[in-house]
Amino acid sequence: MAGSVLDGVVVFYRSLPGGGLFPYHLGDTLVHEAGHWLNLPHTFANGCKSPGDFVDDTPFEREPAFGCPIGRDTCKGPGYDGLDPITNYMDYSDDGCMDHFTAGQIERMLASYDLYRDPGLDGGEDENEGEGEGEDEDEVTPAPTSQPSTGRSASPVASCGASGSLCRKKNECCSNKCKKEKESKLKKCR
């Protein structure tokens, strides 16, 4: 189809429940690929080097896990807290081993959805349309892209005002400024 846009997740049908692609037969491949669709890298991204997978609450991991190697720790030493996240959906462990996303990964997925996939940004009417027009662009400054502790950040979204609250919905914070931030990606309302 001319002009159509394909967007979504593709998985091998045998990786779905009942498909028989053991040990990847319980549907976690779909969960893993949906994580990529929502801007999550693998848990082993960048190995033991910062920024890792760009999410603060995911331990560093040198390489992908296969099977279910409980207790594995491929990044040791100061600054490498925690065992490898082998039970995380963004690793390569067997489906029977994976069972969660971290809170930071969930925050990043929600923020990525709002930033890149929120249908409200496709030109729909905004209840505050026209408000704030002609504002000085110097009022909007780039948001920090990392946290000082590890250089890893949980979410690629704008924060608004002194409270630093995240722009979750079109008009939740900074009204039109928040929408403008999301459209121009990482910006911070002042």
C-alpha cells in the first residue's frame, strides 16, 4: 500500500504459547519484542560499561543469559551491585526463567509511549490550543539526559516545573509547554 506505515512487533508463531519452540514457547518473546518496541534495549546493552541499558535499576550484565543461570554475576567489583538480571524480559533467558520488567523499565516504556506513540501528538485538538503562543523559546531548556549517580536514566521524557513531574498526558503539566516538549523530545519546562 502506497503511503502506509507499518509499525508493530513481529514474532515467530512457534514462540507463542502452544507453538512448541522450546524453551521459547511461553510467549515471552512477544513480551521481549514489545519491550524493544517501547524503547527498551537488552539488559546486557553496553556490557559492564555505563550507561548499560540506560535504566538505573537494571544491574549491569556483560553478555546475554541462556537457560536460567540463577546466581550469575558477570559484572563484579565496585559500582556493580546485583546479580545479572536473568529473570528480566529483556535478557535471552528461557521463557520459564523470565518474569518481570524493573520499575525503571516500566517507567521508560510508559514515557516512550507518551513521547513517540501517543496519538494525542498527531495533530489532534488540544484543549489549551493557542495558550502560550509567542512564548520566548529561551524558557525551554534541554533536560538532563542522565542521573549523576550512574549516568543511566530511566526515562526519555521531559519533566515540568520545579517539581520535576513527568509529562505523562498531554495537559498534565506545563499545559501546552509539555506538549511542545514531547514533540521536540528532551526539553524541560522552566
